Amino acid sequence: MSAPSDPPPRAAAWLHDGQSAVRHEVSVALESGALTIEGFAPVPVDRLRRLDSSAIIFGRKDIPGWRLGFDVEPPGPILWQLPAAARYGGPIDRIGMWGAAAIAAVLSAVVIVGMIKGVDLVARAIPYSWEQKLGDAISGDFGEHACRGPAGQKALDGLARRLSPAGRPMRVGVVNLPVVNAVALPGGRILIFRGLIDEAKSPDEVAGVLAHEIGHVEHRHVLTALLRRFGIGLLIGSGGSAAEYGQALVESRYSRAAESEADDYSIDHLVRAGISTAPTAAMFARFGRDEAGMPGVFAYMASHPPSADRRKRFEAAVKRVLHPAPALDPAGWAAVRAMCRNAKAKDGA
């Protein structure tokens, strides 16, 4: 009778499952070419990719926002079978090492000037058409989570036109993730997460968030944040993947000055559109009050901290709208709230 085989080695890790803002402390092992994760379904190793050569963090090719990290290096039998950090590829493979080196030298000079003069100046010098392509690539990574609905999309498009700069309407979509958040992408793409729509008391609250995110785009805060995080790699396509850029923006916290500029934009464009700023102020107050008891609010609080001062600024602007009208009519608001209905039923959410 043969002796039972030893169980595979296990290691402690942390996991973000791409569905919520919760960090799970888990135990992992490798068995039959798959990573078994305590409490979660096994993941084939070929779906994993190493995200950072300086930290042991992995993403999944098929789930945006999925992250598995090791604070302590796992045992060799586990680590050796996991994907290694990519060193070259993409643009370097296409244009060759010397071509990439020449481009890198030029762009390095631009970045050095940017470090001296300010990264925001470099961001403003990048053509908007290039920024749009980057935004499209990042948005595409959320494609499998997109909520569809012609009537709801039409209502959101109309609202975005009212809140956008003249002649440059933003493109807005809804993502089927139960997280109270919204994210601005480069080139005028705004993604609103389903959790925010579910928790909103009125379309005016969504309008306030949408206008705030548009403000981040218009002031080039989004591109500036990516340049600070990924540096020259962002410009030559070797700094990360679309999924990594998207995750960085979801998790980013803008400076107090940037948040103030986005709030100014939101207030001004809500007033121009004849939408009251009072609901946005009330939303800030509610989210701050409910943070401890409503885990989904954590994502919004982490990236858009609603302070008392910000709430007061929106409250002070209420008197600037003499005859406020709802951001959307009842039919439009109902259509927006129904956009993720089929996806929610499919997911059992």
C-alpha cells in the first residue's frame, strides 16, 4: 500500500475579486496547473499575468480589477510556476530595440521637462485624439461588464451633452459592478458603476457626480494621474495594460486642488443646465454618514472623499438656480435604472 502524498504547499495572500472593494485574506496553492484560492473558484495559471516586477502581484486576463498579491514571497514550488514579470513586448517587439531606445530618449527629455515644469503641463501638451484612443482602450477592458439599454443610454447621452463643454460632449456608460463609484477615463469617457445608480435618490445626484468626473477630464487630471503613476511607459505603450490603467484610475485619489477644480466645474455646469446642486450636497452628506454601515460606499469615499467643505460649496450654489428642473424626466430616470436589470438577474445580484 503506497503512502499518501504530501499536500501541496500553501501560502498566505490577499485578493481583490474585481467585484467589490473588499480585500480578502486567503490561502492559495497550486494543483494540476490551477491556482486554488480558499473560498473562491480555482484559476488556471495561464489566465494569470504578473503586474509588477518589484512586487508579487498578479491580475487575471479575463476579469478587470482582479488582483492577487503576496506580502511575503510564497514557497518556490508556487512562485516558480506563476507567470514571470514581462520585460519586453508590445511596441518594442514591433519597432525594435534601437527604435524604442530613440523614442524613449526623446520622451524621457519631455518627461524630465515635465518633472521640472509640472506633469500637468505635459498632460496638456498631449493631443486630445491620442488621449481618446487611450480612453477607448481602457473602456474596452470593462466591456464585458457594460450595461445595455437604448432608452437609458439615450437619456445619459442627453444629460452628458448638457454638462459637457460646448462642442465636445463626453461619452458615458454604465458598468455592472455593485460598487458606489464612477470613474473618468482619458479622452472624455465616463463610467458610472451600477452601485452608484442603485444608491442614488434622484437623477440630480447622478448628474452632480457625472459633472464632477467631466471636470476631471477637462482639467486633464486623469491623464496627469496616469503619467504620475506610469511615467514614460504610458506614452510608448510599455508602462502597463489597459486593465492596469483602469484599475489605477478607479483607485486613484486626486489632490485637494484637483477635487476643488472638478467641483467648480460640476457646480458651474449644473447651474448652466438648470439642475439644482442641493441633491449632490445631500448625497455627500449621506455617504459620509453611511460610510461605516454601507460597505459599497467605501469605493466612492476612497477616490472622491466628500468633505463637509465640499458639501457646503454645493449647498451655497443652490440659490444660483432660480427655477431648477430634474436632470432627467421620470421615464429617462427609470430607463437608466433599468439598464443593468438583465445583467443583475443573470448574475443573481
